[in-house]
Amino acid sequence: MLTRRALIGSLAVTPFLSKAAFAAKPEVFSDGGFAIRGIDPVAYFEKSMPVKGAESYKAMWMGATWLFENEANLATFQADPEAFAPKYGGYCAYAVSKGGTATTDPEAWTIFEDRLYLNFNTTVRGIWSEDIPGNVSKADANWPGVLA
């Protein structure tokens, strides 16, 4: 049985423990150990489609492993990763615009103003597409605070 003093003491550390238990989300969404689920980010720009990367062409950036279709795409990414990595760390751009995060489907993508955006699925991408500039503005205001 807890004494009153022990109960008060346990309540005093509860906020500390709950903060420690809920660490911030990683800056880059990785599923299966790879950013964009192993899809080559450069291929979206060069082939206008998602292309599976190969483990023989990989790079570490922002705490995530990125895969590429070939050596040329790997070199292109390494020269300017910010230009090719999806905005908002590859989390769903629409979710970030709403103040949260969600996983993404590599098939639900958009390039807008030379930046790659991913969405939860193609249905959400349709909603996102109704006001891309407005959604980008909202998401920019929320990023990276949604990771906390």
C-alpha cells in the first residue's frame, strides 16, 4: 500500500517519465529501414515515376538510408539531397498541413515547384491537390513542429 508521501512522489515523476516515453519522431520517415520505402527519390524527377532502388546504391542522409536505381542517381542525390528528398521528411504532406504526421505510399506523389511531396495514399493526394499552394503554406508553418 502506498503512503501519501510515496503517492505524491510518484505523481511528481510521472510527467518526466511520460515525456521520456514519447520521443520525437525521426526527421525522415523510414519504413522497412529505408526512406520512401526504398524508392529512388531522383527517379521521380528523371522518370516521372517511382522506381525501386537497389541496396548496392545507397546513401545515409538525415539519419535515414536512401536507395537509388543506379550510380548516377546516387551521385545526383549526394550533390544536392535537399533538391530530391521529399518535403517534410517523406511524411504525408497533407497530414503535415493539418498539424500531424502520417505514413506515405510512394505511388501517391506530386512534384510541385521542383519539390517532391508524398501523401498517405492516392485518395489523400487528390484532396491535397485541390489546393497545393495553400496546403504547402500550412505544412511549412507546421514543419518540423509536428515531429515533437
